[in-house]
Amino acid sequence: MEDQTQDQTQDQAQDQDQELTVESPQQFKALSHPLRQRLLLALGGQPATAGRLAAALDSRKSTVAHHLKVLQDAGVVRIVETRKVRGGSEHLYRRTARRITVAGRDAGPTTALLGAVAEECVKAPQDPLLVLRHLRLTADQAARLGAALQALVDEAAEAPEGEPVHGVLVALYEQAAGPN
């Protein structure tokens, strides 16, 4: 039993360091649904059961279980523990990677992600900090700003369990050329 717990702890530590790049059609399809985006955001801090996620997202447990299965089949979440409860099994789910990035320029996953973030912001107990600013930057300035933003997110320390979970969305992009 102690070896199993130690293996789970090592697996969780490895997950925290891992980055998953979404590339396959199955992964893009899995990420295209707003509830699946919200599930990934909810699983960002710690593993959870379908029941706990359903309560947190104000959704039906069967709906959440279906969407978790789609995410699991796409390799975006995995079961880290199975427990026997009241004659059945309960699974504890975790994201397969702490950071999930999207390859390519397909607007579908980006739109779904921003929609999921918008839903979270609307339900936030306090007004969220939202800033959109357009800056003229050289390629070098943009690279330095991107690296600084990435470092800021990477170095953010997690508070102990029981503290509120905060979403952090960082975007730096060059606007498409066009009429002003």
C-alpha cells in the first residue's frame, strides 16, 4: 500500500512538470466543447471525482462522466485512483499535464477555451482582473515580454489545499494586419 501511494505521488509530480501539446483531431474535438474546457480548468489544481466536478460546475454527474470519458480517450485526463463506494466504483481524475498547449492556428479550441474562461469569470465571486492592451513591439520586445509572462506563470507558488483556486489566462499575440 505504501509503495502504491509513493508511486501515485511520483506520478503526480511528473504530471506537474509535463506539457501536453494538443495536435490530433481527437484531442481538438475533445477540447471543442465548453464543458470539457471547464472540466480541464477545474482539474487544474487537484484531482477530482465526477461527482465533485458536477457539483462544482453545476452540471449532472452523468454529463460530467461522459465528457471526462471523451477527455480520457483523447489522452487529456486520466484516472489516478479508483475507490469502491456503495457497491460501485468511483474514479479520481487528473489532467495528464499541468500545461496544455494547442498546436496550429485552429480557431475552434481557442474559441472554446475563451468561452470557458468567460463562463468562469461571470460566476467568479469577485470582479476578475481583465486587461486587453494593444502595444507596438519589436520582435525582440515581444519575445522578452512573452518570456517574462511565461516565467511569471511558471513561478507562481500554489497555496495550501483549502485556499480558493484562481484562473490565470495569459495571451500575447501579434494582431493580424488589416484596416485599423
